[in-house]
Amino acid sequence: MKSIKYLQVAFLFVGVLAVLEFTLIRGMFSWLIAVAAVIVVGSLNVIVNFKHKEWLHALLYILSTVALCMGYFVVM
């Protein structure tokens, strides 16, 4: 159960960093790091929540991961 909390905090941290990168920097290569980090941590959260049969939380992480990455793909 502790790993779930650590993954949730990691997703919040990575999400905040991705938002700050998108709003302040929008670097040529820093967006790759931000998107990769969001996808990795978001996928880990989805897998853990599916494993514990928390379907709504897993779907929320899928939606949040797509929403955090959507701005980068619209800009491209």
C-alpha cells in the first residue's frame, strides 16, 4: 500500500514539473523528458491501480496522463 502513495506523489511531482516546463520553458528537448516522465509514472500508476482493482483511479490516471501530454502534441 505504501508503494501506491509513493507513485501518487511521484505523479503529482512529475505533473507539476511538466506543467511548469510547458508554461515557462517549452524547450526543444526538455519536452521529451517531461512527456517521457509523465508517461512512465502515469503508466506505473495505471498498472498498480488495475492490479488493486481500483478501476476509476486507473481511468483517472489515464485521463490525466493524456491531458498532461496533450499540450505538447498540439504545439508540434
